[in-house]
Amino acid sequence: MPSLKQITILWGICDICSIGWYLGWRIFHTQIPFYYDIIKSIDTNTAIGFPSLAIVTIFSLFLYVSLIFSGIYLIKLKKVGAILTYVQTPFRLFTFIPPSIFFITWPLKHFFRNPGPISAAGIVLFAIFLSEGLKLWTIIQWHRDKATPHEEGKLRGNL
């Protein structure tokens, strides 16, 4: 069975792959990553009369950039990677950034293209919540295991 360290590294790799997929997708479609999204958001929100909503897009892109750092720090098994994960989790659940297992959402595009039974969307949403719950649980367990010896050392003055 994989250790918590190995699973934590896997979550870091998933974060890096997620941002890599986003960058690759934009470049493949001859769009400049981040810039394209900001411009498109400003154009769309101006057309509907709410140009200030572009701030939501910029915030979302800031969260995308945080995936780079959480991925790197989780792979390096650093505490800051866990903290970034805690901050990112609610935004993943509200889809400001992709879920940790980013390819889970692929079936959603088929659901909205060819509306079928609601259960298909429910299954995808359940999978997203399950994956985020598992990630959060494993990161909390790893973070707790990592912090325990350090905290004991502090208590004894042996740092």
C-alpha cells in the first residue's frame, strides 16, 4: 500500500499536470495562456454590462498559478504545500480551478452537449467531491504525521 508521502507526491503531480493541461490546451488553440482568458472575460462581461466581473476571472487565474506552487511544494513534501491545498479546496469545489483529478470533469462536457439523465452530472459531482475529500484527508493525515515529531521536538527544546 502506498505511504502518505507517496500519495502526497501524487497529489502534487496532479496539480502540476492540471496546470500543464491548461497551458497546453491554450497553446494548442493558439491562445496566450492567462492573457486570453482575461481579455475574453473583459469582452464578455462588458458585452453583458458587468465589466467588473473580470475580477472573478483574474482571481481564478491567480488560483491557477497557485497550482504550480502547491504542486511543487507537495512533491517536495513541504508544509506550505499542505497549506495551499487547504486554501485551494473550496475553490476547487466551486470550480474556480479544476479538481485535483482534473480529468474527472471531461464527462461533464458530454453531459451539457447532449443532456441526458441528471444522474450523469450527479455522478461527476460526486466524483469531484470524493476526490477532493480524499485529497484533503490524505494531506491532513500527512501534515499531521509530519508536524507531530516537530512539535514534540519543540516541547522538549530539541529542535
